[in-house]
Amino acid sequence: MLKSVLSWLFSEKNRTYDYTGLSAESDYIFEPTEDANSAYITSTRDLPKSGDLLVLPARDGPVCYRILQLDTYNDSPDLWTAQLERVTES
């Protein structure tokens, strides 16, 4: 199943960023919402764009999220935050 999801994700025109090897303490801050189907992330890593995908680590294996909205900060141009939506296989 994961193989088919990743295959589908990497075939999309939007870019996919793999965060599974990064540190949640130093590379990004991940904040899930109560319903677990959406989240927020803040990072100074490469700047993605709305529609891009992030693959993040989770207890049960990698989870894919699509960026719904992305904001940058005027006083810190390398810092960005994004609203995420969990991508599920259909």
C-alpha cells in the first residue's frame, strides 16, 4: 500500500519533500490538529509551495500531507509555516 501511495505521490506535477530522515527538534515543528487529518508545520528547510507534498515520519510509517496554504515571514525570509492536509489513497 505504501509503495502505491508513494508511486502516486511522486508521479504528480507538484514537488514532494521527504522529511522522514530529518529531525523534528531541529529541522521543523509539526503540530497535528485534533482530527489527525490536518496539521501545521513550521520550518527553515527548502521553501515548498502550495500543492506540494511532504512525507513525514509517524509511528506507523511515513504519512503524506499536501500543503494547502503557505506563509513566510517578512522579518525571517528563511522561515515558513504551512497548513497541511493528510493525503489518503483513494
